[in-house]
Amino acid sequence: MLETSARLLKLLSLLQAHREWSGGDLADRLGVTPRTVRRDVDKLRELGYPVNSSTGVTGGYQLGPGAKMPPLLLDDEEAVAVAVGLRRAAGGGVTGIEETSLRALAKLEQVLPGRLRRRVSALSAFTVPMLGYGAAGEATGVDAEVLTELAAACRDSETLRFDYAPAGGGEPTRRVVEPHRLVCSRNRWYLVAWDTGRADWRTFRADRITPKPPHGPRFTPREPPAQDLAAYVSEGVAVRVYPERAVVLLHAPIAEVRQRISPSAGVLQEVDADTCLLTTGSYSLEAMAFHVVMTGFDFEVREPAELLDHIGRLRERLDRALTSGSGRVRGA
């Protein structure tokens, strides 16, 4: 529902901005098939939007001339879901439509009833996008109601109580925090908050949070742990949580590397047009060696020196696999 409703908003915005569109152009803009465009147009018509269509070389879709457009018919849950989808897209979740998504989100906020506007505007104002994501990382499902509840607590500076599920399973732990901001990447949402029980800043995966109201009392906001919260979260989930840390020089442009390495897998820093530094963490140097090799780029280990020993052992193992028994390379 989230993806479909957000796409209908995008389609309606395109139809309002241009006199006539071909089905192929709309499909390209929306990143869907022409068949999906036809289904979406039929949905808009069911909602009361007069979308005309014509066939032939010059045919296409356009809004009926002079028609008064009815309001978008979304229930409360759908409106919040669309806002969450647009917020993620505005943060780089869908390449090429970040600015358009922000405009659509602003339009949505203007027409929402007051009971929803505060929830949606809090999500927009208190979410920091984590840009430069890659393809790595499994997407996790987060309840839109949970996200708006967390954003509202950030906005109101209200102490938040929730159960937090551990990464490896087991019993959730009760946390009492002073929430600061949400940070979203393509695949995940995080809450940055001051943990009152541990007297320190913590980053929580939103999909592991189960709010336990009532919340409160209000608190005086603290200075955040970093000015760049997206970089702070990226370093936290990719480096600080692991016992082993490595810095590797990759021989590839940073834009290309970002297509393979997500912020949750490592922190990237541009060196020049052809190289960048990768700072990453792992539970062991052996796993780190495999991770670095599997990036697919030529590299140089900057630290630690012990990582070279593990990469050497990995090379020896691969050599044995290539030259022994049925694993012998044909023609070698």
C-alpha cells in the first residue's frame, strides 16, 4: 500500500505539471511498466480524477480540461504510510526523485487534517537522511505508526519508554531514553537517543523498538553526539559496535564504491577522483579479510597490519581450491 499510494501521488503530480504524457514517458518517470501505469490511471479515475486518454502516435494521458480536482482519498494509515515513503525517497531511497519527493511531501502536509499534520510534519522535521547508500543490506520492515510515535517524542522532547529486541534474539530489554532524531537509509531506520540507564548516547534500530507508553516527562534537549548524525550512525553500526576495526584504501571512485557498500557496512571518505578510504568493523579479522576481498575492488590495507596475515591465509586457501582435485582450473 505504501509504495502504490506514493506512486499515485507522483503520477498525479506529473499529470498536473504537464499537458499530456505518453504511457512510455510516465512509465520511465515512475520506474514501472506501461501496464502498471494503466492500472494506476484506472485507480485515479476510481478516486474521481478525470484522466483522459487517447490512442495513436500522438496519444497519451492528460487531466480533463477545467475540471476541479477532488482531494486525494487516503485514510489515516494510508496518509502516514505515504508520508513515510516520501520521507525515505527524499533521503535518497529512490534515485533521482529526492527533490520531487520533498515537494510532494510538502503538498501532502498542506492538505492533511490537523490530527495528521502534526504527526507527518514531525516525521519530516526530525528525520535525517543517510545519503550515499549502496545495494548492500537487507531491508527491514518498520511500522509507520511506530515511526510517527518516535518522531513525535523527538519533537516534543518527551522521555520515551520501549522494549528493545536484541540482534541475536532473546528477551527484549526495557529502555528509557531522551530521543533526539530519526536517521533513515534506504533499508533501515534508526533512533539516536540519550539512554538514561546507561548515561550515554545510543543508536537503536527502529524495527526492534516496541513503544511502551505512557511516555514522559519532558526533558531539556542535550547537545547531540555529532553535528553530522548520518555519519555518526553510519560509523556506529559499521565500526563502533565491532571488536575489530580496519582502514582500507580502495582503488575506485567513491560514487562507484557506494553502489556496493552501504553505510551500515562501512564509512567511506574520498581521497581523490580515483580512490577512497573504507573504515569498517567486524567480529574477527578473518571475517574482515573476506569482507574486504569481496568488495570487488583493488585495495591496500592501511591498518591493522595483522589483517594482511589473514588475507594471505585466505589467498593460500583459494590457491589450494583452484589447484587440487576436481577444483583444478581447466586449461591451467
